[in-house]
Amino acid sequence: MKVLTEKLAEWTDIDGAEHQLALTMGLIKEEVGSFQVDFKWIYWTNNRYGNALHDILMKMVEIGLLEYDVEEMRIRAVRDFKLKGQGQA
């Protein structure tokens, strides 16, 4: 299975990124259902699952692991992300 940053290597619409996160976390099984038919409601309505997925992605943006294009509502992994040590901002 690919890690999330590999799945989000290219610009991805926010709902697609949320779906990839849900798959990676095991919230949704990859072999069950269809993104468009069975799971779109999670990402397009106000509910605890979609809200949590969105919040997690935004935290990843906040720490610099992902970048967010607000105008196009899309996300991608930062190619040269480096984990900073203690005391580094």
C-alpha cells in the first residue's frame, strides 16, 4: 500500500485527498464501495467523519507536509518535506 504522500504526489481535489486519507487510515476499505457512489456524502456534507478528515489534512498543511491551493481547493504533498528536530520551527 502506498503512503499518503505518494498518493498525493500530484495536485488532488480536497475530497479526493480526504478519500485517500480515509483509505490510508483504514476508515474505508479499498475494495468496498465506490468513491462517487458510496462515500461522496462523507466529503460533501457536514458530518463528523468528513470534518475530522478535513481537519487532519489541514494539520498536515500546517506542519508543512502538504500544501493547499485554497482557490482550487486542492492538496498535494510537499516534495522536499523534512521533519524538523526539537527546537526548530
